[in-house]
Amino acid sequence: MRNSRIFVLLLSGILTCSIMSVRAEELEYTMELGGIVGGCYYLGDANYTGFFRNLRVMGGAIARYNINPRMAVKGNLVAAGIAGSTAGNSFKIPGEDITFSRTLFDLGAQFEYNFFAYGQGGGYKRTHRLVPYLTGGVGMTYAPAPAQHIFTANIPLGLGVKYKFAHRFNVGCELTFRFSFSDRLDVDKKADITLDDPYKIDSEFFKNKDTYSFLSIFLTYDLFPKYRKCNN
């Protein structure tokens, strides 16, 4: 009799833990917080078409608000280096080659659209652990001296993929292009020369502006679970 009671108690404990584990895995979370690292490269008057040329380090913090399994809003604060050189360019300013390197800071917000519902995988919502996504939004760029302080807006556009490799942990890879509203990010600090419209040719607003890109990896942790109503 005593052994039967012990067996029932053990079985009840195992079932309770199993139910709690399933419920925990089915929980959705409203927020993610984490870090981002990777490389940054620049496109402009000192680098027209050299993708990933003069790659520099970038890193910072990100926060993501999950609207639903298909949509999210993300914010970032990132420090990155950019560099370029007119050496080897077919078209450049007559005279000596100009080389530059500087640090910039990027503060932005982007909307993310997942191609599939993102989550723990399975369940009545048919979520997937691995999903690709598109992202776009608005941001601000601040580049301190060498020659002058630059503060301008930018439009980030890109794509990525994210994977929920464990309960409450997410990892992903993302490539974004930051189209700035400025043509003064490329500056030679030694000669104090800024490659701002070097050919003095009138152009439309978005033409001949400086662009920088992030190729990054992020790791985030889920926060603030949603408590859903019973669907039974």
C-alpha cells in the first residue's frame, strides 16, 4: 500500500513537471534583448562597387518587440568603423589618392517581417524555429571628428535569418544597407579633405550619398512572457 502511494506521488510529480515544461515551451514572449557584432563596410566616393572592401568591426545592443509570430519592431545602438580609398578607382579627383578611416554611431528602429511564424516550433500556431525575414526602417548616424562632426538620418534596408536554438534564446545573421542622407562621411583627416560632391555635378537627393552596410550576428534572450487564454 505504501509503495503504491509513493508510485502515485512520483508519477504525479513527473506529469506535473512535463505539463509545466510543455506550457513553458509554448509561451510567447513580448521582448528580446541582446548584443550584435560583425563587420561594417562603406560605399561612396572612395569606394563605388567594392562590396565588403575595407571591412571594419561593428558591435552594439539590440532590443526587439514581438508584435506577433510574423512581425516585430527592433531598435539598435551600434558603434562601427568605416574606411575607404580612392586608390584603384577608375574615376577620382586628380592628384594624390585619398584614404580615410573613421568611427560612427548608429541609432535606429526597424520593422521586421518573418516569412513564417516564428516560435518554439509546432503547436497549434505552426511556428518555426528557423525563419528568414525582411527589415526596414529609419535611423540616425553620428560621426564625430576628424574633420567635422556629422549628424544625419539614414534608411536601413536588409534581410536576415533567425533561429530559436533553445528556450528563450535566439541567434541570427543579418545584412543591412544604411542609406545616409549625407555625402560627408568620407573625409581624409590628414589633408582635411571631404569627398563631398568632388565633381561638382548637380544630382538628385539620393544620388551620390554615402552608404554603409552591416553584416552581423546577434544573440538575444526572451523577456516578459505573454499569458494567453486557454484554447481548449
